[in-house]
Amino acid sequence: MLGPRKSIEKLAQRESGHSLAKTLSWPHLIALGVGAIVGTGIYTLTGVGAERAGPAVILAFAIAGAVCACAALAYAEMATLIPAAGSAYTFSYAAMGETIAWIVGWSLILEYSLACSTVAVGWSGYLVGWLQSAGIHLPAMLLVGPHGGGIINLPAVLVALGVMGMLIAGTRESATLNIILVIIKLVALSIFVAMALPAFQSGHLEPFMPYGFASTEIEGQKRGVMAAAAIVFFAFYGFDAVATSAEEAKNPGRDLTIGIIGSMLVCTLIYMAVAIAAIGALPFQQLANSPEPLALVLRQLGQPTAAHLIALAAVIALPSVILVMMYGQSRVFFVMARDGLLPRSLAKISPRTGAPTRITLMTGLSIALVAGIFRLDEIAELANAGTLIAFMAVGACLMILRRRSPELPRLFRCPQPYVVGTLTILGCAYLLFSLPDTTLVRFGAWNVIGLLFYCLYSRSRSDARQDAATA
């Protein structure tokens, strides 16, 4: 049984003290989307994708972008139809029922927490490298967790706590700062393309697809264009965090449409330009698995100062990714608590800032703990698995509500909704099963834990079930 559904009218109702303040306009939303999308992915995954697909990593970025574009269209219609916090979780509650909504929400928690912690650890690596190049060496025991023989990754903990503090201060203030950080990132990537593109050599694109198109296992590792697309997909998602902000948008019909589609369009163009410039400037074997492929390209081209500035831009601007991911996770937690699926006391809103302070504090502390102690490189792909499930759910919600409730006003109408919804589901399913088998097993285990929690705690405390019982 899929459990009770929430009506769209019910989702629009808010109790006093449990309603988020409307403080965001479309520039904030585009910046939120670009802030989440342009980050660790484009700075690091170009090398990982090149190792798995060769020069065809350019095609892998295009495929991942096309799948996300379909998902973005579905998100745009759903977010303007149901302008409530929670994004895919809330949409699933209205269209498919509580049980599916729980699975989607549980997957979103996995997505945001792992992505956020991973970026915090990546930022720590950039910061340590920057400081070492300046002759400053911090104690090794404070730069890595117990898995690496240290005590804690202190920089990762501090950046997570710092971002948490910004979110507690208020959504509008943190979103405005995010705009500044996004501009820094875009300027840095524009400089990279301008300096690397003149060194383009067509010979570096041959053979274009050395490992084929499909995801196949070669020497114990998944390779091929789709294997790379399943990884670089991490570099694209983030626009779903814009949908999560729906309840805080001043003019949801206009602002969410511009925010979601605008951020996807800007980021797809940036990624294609960066990938073409990087692969064209150096043979893909040199880029493969480099932790800093963009800086590597510039150093190889005799531009050490530009490489240094690219790294500095990462240190300054990557916290914007942590900010948006932590924002998204706190809002999903908040809505699940407001619905009674998590302790309801967590859904308390600060009267001063209009933000959910308690849930943001809990989210920030948990992310800081994971970033400071645990090794995440082996499980980072789990973030992709969680996101792909959420995207598939939104594609299904789009088609279900078009058929069930065609009369509802839609401030943005997705063109060809059944085609877009089907392509979203099929594309995400193909990417999901292109991930390593160990990742899929771990993702299954995560959902088993979630369903046990749902059956033992959440099911009996659900607001929707209590409303149905008293109706």
C-alpha cells in the first residue's frame, strides 16, 4: 500500500509558526541553482570522466545535461503547481502517496548529506594545498580523519559549521552572499576557457570513444560514455534545491520557472565549454583522475599564476555549494518533520529570521561530523543514486497529475509532458544502473534502514494518516 496522499490544497495550508518567510526573488533562485550545480563537479569530475570515457567525456556531459534538462522541465511545472518546500518529496506525497514520498525524502537526505560532506572535504583539500603553496603547513593530524591516521579533518568541519551559521542567520542573507560566490566561480571558469581554448588540438579528441558507449566493466572498473555520464551527473544536479525553496519564493510562478530552467541552461553551456577546452588542450590520459584537472591544464600550458588563481577561486567559492546543499537538506528535513514523519519539534521556525533554526543546526552538525571523520570517496556515488531516484519520481509525478488533475492551474506548463516524463524516468534509470554494483547494494541497504524507521516510527505519527483516520 502506498499510503495516503496529501491534497494540493492541504499542502498550501500552513500552521502558525510552521510557515517559511517569502524572501527570495528569481536572481536569488538562479544563483542558488548555479551555486549548487557549478562546484566540485566541474572542478574535479572532468578528470574522473576522462578516465572513464576518454575524450567522449564531452558527450557524457551532454547526455547527463540532457537527462537533467528533462528533469528540470518536470521540476519547473511541479514546483509552480505545488509551491511548497520539500521538492520531490512533497510532489510524491501529492501524486503517489506517503510511502513513496518517504523513500524519495530518504533518498534526498542521502543525496544532500553526502554531497555536502564531500564538498566540505574537497574544499579542505583545496585550502590545504593553497596554504602549503604559501609555505604554511598545518598539523597533519588535523587534516584527515581516523581512516587516514589522523584525528579529524578540521578545515572540513569548520567550513560546514560556518555555512550552518550563515543559514541560521537567515535565508535571504545567505542567498545574497551566494550570488557573490557564484560570480567568482563563473569568472574563474570563464578565465579558464579563455586561456585553454586557444591551445585546442583536434588530435587530442582521437580516438573519441576509446571504451565504447555503454557502461561495461574493463579491468575491474566501469568504463564507457554512460559510465562517465553516471559520474559527471553529480556535476549537474542542484537545480532541485531551487524547487526546495518554492515556499520562500516571492512570485513562485515566475521566479521558480526562471530559477530552475535558467540555472540549468547557464550550467550546461559552462560545462560543455570547460570540457571542450580541457580535453582539447591536453591528452585525456594526463587529465584522467586528476584531483585538480583545470589547474593542471593551465600549469601544462605554462600559466602557473592562472592555475593558482583558479585554485583560489575554488577555495573562496566552493562553500556556496555546501550552502545550497545544506539548505536543501534542511528544508527536506523540515517538511518531513512538519508532516510528522520525523519529530515535529524539529519544524519550529525562528520568529526573527523565518528560517528553521533547529533543523538547520542538526543538519549542519551532522554534516560537519561526517566530513570531519569519515572517508567519503568510496560512497560519494551514493549521492547520485539518491538524486536519480528523486528525478524519476518527479517525472512520474508530472505525468500522474497531468492525467489525474488536468484542470489545476499551472503557472508553467511543461511541453509534451508525457514525453518529457518518460525520458526523465528512462534516462535516470539508465544512469542509475550504469553506477557500480557496490553502489547499488549500498543504496539498497540505505533504503532498507529508512523503511524500517518509517514502519517503526513515522507511519503511526504521520499527519496524513491521522487526518484520514479522523475524517
